[in-house]
Amino acid sequence: MAHLFSIGEVLIDFIPLQKGKALKDVQSFERSPGGAPANVAAAVARFGGNASIITKLGEDAFGDFLLEKLEQSGVLTNKVFRTKEAKTGLAFVSLSEDGERDFSFYRNPSADLLLSEAEVEEDWFAEGDILHFCSVDLVESPMKQAHAKAIQSAKARGSMISFDPNVRLPLWDNPMECKNTILSFLPQAHIVKISDEELEFITGIQDEQKAIASLFTGDVKVVVFTKGPHGAELYVRGEQYHAPGYKVKVIDTTGAGDAFIGGFLFQLLDRNASLYDLEEILIKYHNEILTFANASGSLTTTGKGAIDSIPEKEAIVRLINESRKRNDQCMFS
């Protein structure tokens, strides 16, 4: 199996012990490992894939904690750098009664933003590998340049590039800077995952189908459109495929989208996809791939935090099989 490389932030999510309170009113938190790129790498590793994280952590207790958690999740950490120049990033989260989140980030800068392009080596990547990135670490920083080098190096060696914008506006000076940065990196990706909450903001287009069509720019071959509990849609070669979501008891939605794209990318790695047959594999196995990804994301919402709530592969398969049995019973009842 080829390798997933995920580049970007690894941080501590402080999850509230009380739901339904504004962040200012939360009295106590529990720490949880997080950061979207780390969550994706952890998901791929937990499902049985090969995954590395490319980042930088502070030489502090939180950095030690995150390194330990990543290793426990099966993520290779030999591309995690450490620094004394900044602390490991923190994010405080509040949860509404339905598990939706509000974030407050502490990083000015955090250690991850100090990863430099000189620390990214061109020979890390190979044909069939996947490089995944998000937008949180694309603010003006050395890390932004590290992303550019990683993408260029991975593409030169035949790797696939996956981009989940994962919009977090509080981290940007203004919304337009966030939008323009996303649009500048978008054409460099082969696979784009975008949520229903992000589509209009990024494209500026209200019509859903026209907005999705506008994402096919530059090297983009595939768009995955996630719709929360309503499942997801796959757009490839002018075709559109849909897979429904799963009804689960939602505790915390943190990391659900990351587990979804982690499941999606794992399925591609498991099928030995490459740039040459990516579209064919997705067209042939669209139902299996989307179904697995939806189940991955759904089950992650049933626990607190991101990495700690990513399910085992066996639990995903069990949910899929149980759902199919229920559907079959309904058809013949």
C-alpha cells in the first residue's frame, strides 16, 4: 500500500465538559489531540493504512503528549520537528446541545507555523502516495511555504494531492484573505473535499451545482461534497454519485469531516489508486468508497474529541452491514 502524508497543524483541543454553553461560560475542559491534518493521518493509520504527519511541535509537555498520541494511533512521526521558538498550538472548543462547535485558537504563532520549506525533503514522496492538506496553516508563515514545497515535490513524483479547505475564519485577519488563499491553492489539488457550510463562501456562487462545477479548475479531477447527516456526493468526469449518511447519537462533531476524508483516502490507498486510474477507480467503486467514508465520519461524532473518537475499521464495517440489513428488512416487510 502507498503512503498518506498529511501536512499542517497538530494541536490540543480543549473540549468542554458542559454542553450548551457559550465558550465564555464553560467552566472546565478536557484535553484531546487534534488538528485536521493529524486527524486525517490518524484515521488512515487506524483503518490499516500507512500515514505520516509533517509538522512542528513545541518542546513542551503538550508537544510530548501529542507525539505520544500520534504514535499510539499508528501515525509515523519521523517527520515531526520540534522547536523552542514557539509553543504547541491550543484550541478551546464550546459545544452546543447538538454537538456543533465554536473555536478559540491560541497560536501567535504556534510551533506548527514555524515549519520551514528547508525542512521538507523532496524525496519523501513517491508515485501513488497522497499528500493531504487543509487551509488552517496557510496563513502567512514559514509553514505556508513548506506547504508549497511539499505540494510541488509530491506532484513531481506522481503523488496525488488532496485538499480539504476546512475553513476556520477566526484564524485569519479577514474572510477575504482566507478565501483568496484557498482559491490560490485549490487548482494545485487533484481531490477537493468541501462541506455544504463552506461551498458558497469559497466559490461566491449560491447555486449549488454551479458552485461545485467552478471547483474543477487547474488539476482538480475529483470533488467530494459533504452534507453532514445527509451524506456525501462525489463528482468525477461529469458524473455525480450520492451516498446517504447514518443516523447516530451525536456527542461531538469535532473531527467528523477529517474522519470522513481519512476514510475516503484510505479506500483509495487500499485500492492502489494512482493519478492514472483515480477517476476510473472512483467511478467503479463510488458506492463502497463513499459508504465507508460516511460511516467513518458518523461514528466519530459518537465520542468526544477527534483522534480519540475515530472508530476502528471493524466498527465501520459493522455499522455498514447493520444498516444494509435494516434496509433489506424494510424493503421486504
